Amino acid sequence: MNHYEDHNMDKKMVPRTEQEIESIIKRLKRIEGQVRGVQKMVEDNRYCIDILVQISAITAALNKVGLSLLERHVSHCVSKAIREESGEESIRELMDVIKQFSK
């Protein structure tokens, strides 16, 4: 069992639906394509501003995925923990990840 599985076995996790997983994977693959495009731009010695605009778009896309996951986590996992009276730990974990996300 890897660290990720071990870490989540003791959490009040609400599994994602297949549709949610597909949507996240689709977004991440699109971002992966954008990153490959930027690599090609660098290899082709393209204008810095054009590269920076693309990097900004990638950052925005990653932030959107992150915010989507955060929203889902609050409405499912944190909500469930609060209902099951283990909300304090879940809220503390949420605040830690929000701090990390906003760096």
C-alpha cells in the first residue's frame, strides 16, 4: 500500500463518481497538451511574451482544476465529516490545504 492509499484510508473520503474522474482527467490532459506546446515553443526559440502568455493560461487552468476539487471536497468530504461529528479535523485539514493552495 502506498502513502496515498494509507493516508486516505483513515479519512472520511467520499469517492468521486466516474463522471467526476473523467472530467478532471480530461482537464489535466488538456493542460498536459498545453505544457507540451510550451516546451515546443521554447525549443523553437519563440518570443518570450508568447511563452509567458501560455504559461499564464496553464496556471489559470491548473487553478481552476484545483478550485473545482476544493469545492467538491468541501461539499462532500468536509460536509460528511461535520455530519459525523469529526468536522474539526476536516476543517483544520481544509484550512491547511487552502493556505498551501494560495501560496
